[in-house]
Amino acid sequence: MRAAQIQNVGTAPVVVDLDEPTPADDEMIMELVAATLNPADLAVAGGRFPAGHPPLPYSPGMEAVGTVDGRTVLAYGGGLGVFR
């Protein structure tokens, strides 16, 4: 899969090819429709967020919408999804 990835804090993201994720027994794979970059994402990526940043490299984005088995899913935070 393709993803935008922050490789160094304060630099622009680069597009990389990653292996498809493997879900745990209690997880499902969501087909991404749209993802957002909100002010918190930009502060983390720019090195201006007081709590720091995830281990590098990482893909920014705290909110996304996608589908699982034809159902719309809202994903937020640590990748947790909510069916809608």
C-alpha cells in the first residue's frame, strides 16, 4: 500500500510503499476513502507538539473514513474504528 510518511520531524512527508497490514483476531482491515490532517497532526509532524511525536518514521493523520465489508467506518486516534 502507499502512504505518506514523516521520516524526519519538521520535513515534508514522502510517499512510500509499505506491506499490507495483517489484522489481529479482533481487528479488520479498512479500505481508506479519505484521511484528514488537522492542526494537531501538523504540530506533531512539525515538531511543535508539546507531547512529542510517534517513533519515526510514521504516517500522520488522526482521523479517516473508509469501508469494511461495504459499511462506512470512522477511524480516529490510535487507529480504532467505529462503524457508522
